[in-house]
Amino acid sequence: MVVAIVVVAVTVSIDAVVLIVKVAVAIVVKLVVAEMCSVLWAKQTRNPATPNRLEAKCSKPMADPSPNPKLESCGASARCHVIRAPQRDSWPWSEDPNKVLVLLITWLGAKERHILKYSDLYTKQGLDVLVVKSKAKDFIWPRNSIALAEQIYTVLETEMQDYDHIISHTMSVGSFNWTVLRMHMKEKEHADRICSKFRGQILDSVVAGVGKGGVLDETPAKGQQEIHALDRMVHGIVVAKKLNPVMQRMTELVCKAYFFMTKKRTVKFYEDALKFFREEPLKVPTLFLSSRDDPMCDSFVLEKLVDIWREKNVYVSIHVWDSSPHAQHYIHHKNAYESLHEDLFKEIFSSAAS
């Protein structure tokens, strides 16, 4: 009897400790991921009187967004809002701009002033933009991304039904939420009426790697180190936070421990989502934007993915800068970014007005 009581007590204690560790790890990882992109942005928005080396490489500074964009909340989701174009006279294509909607799914920690820089790409042409803010919890616990997908679907179906054309522009983990949305709509009985409206997509700073949680399931070439996609994500987080070497190592271990303990509900879902992303591309004109020095994206893997999609008869263009920070290509390469953006629109709206 005594032995049985001791065994039960020990078992309960172990379960309690495991639960506490899981909760602690989840909290730490959530805080780390939430800080990632805000830190990246902070490095580039310091006092202009003391620019760093990356800022010195930038082209001329970005102009302020077009005046008076009108922001409207969405009734079906607090995570979504619409930025209305102040005018539509600048639209150069034959399609009615009132019927074209841009779905902008942001990176983690995106602030409104930064979102406006990107939405201005569209509102200055006369297009409305549906903004969806990505949060750390979407990636940390995929069920949250599924819940967000249902909200976006509801918004598109009930509040954006008057638009005939939808162009998606996703950044960093926003591309993960975009993929989950497409997976979610595949299960919907009447989602075709929305899916048929998709006309093009821009995939900016996609998190890409191989192996565990990777876009491609393959081993590296002989002599090259194998870096799993999840490890790449974790490394990108700690590098962005500019921690000292000891704290970097500790943070990486905590993140890896969390994904190990929750792999049936996290890593497995990532692998399923990435398989869907790889094998079932949206067959519309597509633009990938990346850089060689992005710690969260293996650009060579991305180029292989482009080849796979092209074999599936998808129109894909890709631009890889030699040096450009994650999710900040527009800040550092404004003219090239806008030119690539314009080329994609030409492909999408082939019946453009002269």
C-alpha cells in the first residue's frame, strides 16, 4: 500500500513538473518570437542622424504613405481591418479598381506605421487593402492559425463579397497563415466562389529550409551542413534579439525543447502545411522576394521550390538580393521592389490599358 502511494505521488509529481515546464517553455518561446520582427524593425528605424551600415546602403528614403487612408474594422474579426484607397484615378488597368482587393497578411509584430508603408503600394493605385495581423500564437500553436483562417474566410465571404479579384501579399510568417487559410478553404463546401477570385500572390521573406519543418524534404549536398527549417527559424529569432552567446544558446535550447514536447501538434502540422504549400500551389502569377543573407530563408531551397512550381505550370518569378534584412526588402530596395511589383501586375492584368 505504501509503495503504491509513493508510486502515485511520484507519477503525479512528474506530470506536474512536465506540465510546468511545458507552460514555461511556451511562454518563453512566445515572448521571443513576438519580439523578433519588432527588433528587426527597430534596428532600421533609429535616429537618422546616426545611420548604421545597412541604412547607408539603402536607396533614397521612402516617401510617406498617401494622405488620408481610411481605416475600417471588420465585424467578423478583430485581427482584420480594411484600408480604403483615398482615390482611384491612378489605376492604370482596365479592370474596375473597385472590384480588386489586396489581402495583406503581415509579419510578426508589424506596427501600423510599417503596415501603411506596404498598403500604400496599393492604395495609391486606387485599391483597397484587407490587412490581417499575424501574431506569435499563430505559429506557436497552429490551432490559433486555423481559428484565424476561419475568421478571414468569414470576412471574405460576408464583408468582401463585392470584390471580383483578390491579390495576396504575405510576409514572413504571414505566408504560413496564408497557407493555413488555403488549407482551411479546401475543406469548405462553398469556398470555390472565393478561391476563384484569387488572381496573384506576392510571397515576401518566406521562411524556407529543408528537413524537419522544411519546404523540401531532402538532405544537403555532400560536405554541407544540414540545418533543419525549424532550427533556421529558431536561429533567426536569437540572432534578431542580439543576445549574448550564452543567452543565444539557452534560447535555442528552450525553443527546441518546446517543439520537441509539442511535435505532434506543432511540427507535424508544419510539415503537413508545407507539403500542401509545395505540392498544391495556387496557380496564379506569383512573385517570391528573398535575400541570400536572410537567416530565416535558404534562398537556394526557395529557388528549387520555384522550379517545382514551374513544372506544375505556375507562372513564378523570383528575385533574390545579395544582402537585405528579413521582411525589409521594400525599405532597402524600394525602387527595385516597386518595379517587380509592377511587373507582376502586368502579368496579372494582361488586358491593361495603354
